Amino acid sequence: MTDSSVESGGNLGQTSVTLLVRVKARDPVAWERFVVMYSPIVFRWCCRAGLQDADAADVGQEVFRTVAGSINNFEHGLGGGSFRGWLWTVTRSRILDFRRKQKRSPPGIGGSAAYEKLGGLPDEVLDEHDPSDQDDKLQLVRRGVELVLVNCKEVTRRAFLLTVVEGRPPADVARELGLTVNAVYVAKSHILRRIRDELDGLVEL
């Protein structure tokens, strides 16, 4: 095989534009990828705050509605803040909105236990969450890598996984996949660049 056999699928070979820039530009495909990447994290934050699954999903929708309207106000590194820190601030506000609404409304039938549990949680509990949590970061990185790899040709994906994830020498990988050594390096370079574009400004790499 030649180097052309590891050219990317999708838009991997196009001009480098970060996901954050595309989201700010109202690119619907970028927005969909962004929501897929961050929904599990926002959902987990809501559940940690004591929300039940259905409520966490509803609050998550409000979070992304807020993000859609205000993401252009986020500037990476402004005041030392990270995107996850900014997103956590948005999420915390929507959780508090939900709590205030619940406190003003009587519990539904069968929901009194959850209502009392939620109402008994002090707002300070939310301040205990650390938006720089490394587990959250690793989950985001894994999700970003998955989103990139799903659009790659199989041979490109295998070359990347064998060299980067398994740490095998490029020459060994080239022999196994029937590629030139240069083609393996090309595959690795393309995918690493795309991962950086996917996560730049969103996750501290």
C-alpha cells in the first residue's frame, strides 16, 4: 500500500479548524459533536448534585440551551479559567434554578422522598465539585478520540491504535498492515492533529 491508503475519511484531511471555533460559528455538525462529547459529563455532574436521572437529563438540556446562547462569551484562559470550569458554572446555575423551582412546587405523587432529599441539600454542596477532576478530563479525551476515529479508514485507525495506544514500533506496524513506514507516520500525524483540533480550547491537553 502507499501513503494514499491511509488518507482520512470524513474531513480529517481538511484545513485545521478547532471544534470550539466551529461551535462558535454555529456549525450544526460541530454542535452535535460537542453535545455528544459533553452530555455524559453534564449528566454526571447533575446526578452528583442529587438529581434523579430524568431531572438530570432535563437540566442538561437547559445547560446546553444556555451554552448555545452564551458560548461566544467564553474565551479560553481568560482569568485563568478553563472551558470545563466555565461549563461547570453554567451547569451549577441551572441546577440551582431547578432546585429553586422544586422548592416552590409541591412534590408529585410518589416523588416526596426525592423531593425532600433534594430540598435538604445545601447549595454549598455544589461548591465542593472540582471541575478540573482528572476523571472528567480523561472521559472527555476518550470521547473526543472516539469521535475522531469513527470517521477514519480502518487501516488508518489500526495504524494509530497500534503505534500510539499499544506503543508498537512503526516498522512492525507497517509490516503487519502492509503499509510503508512513512504511511504509518502519516496516519499517526493526521489523527493526532485531528484530536488536537477536536479538543483544543475545550480540554486542557
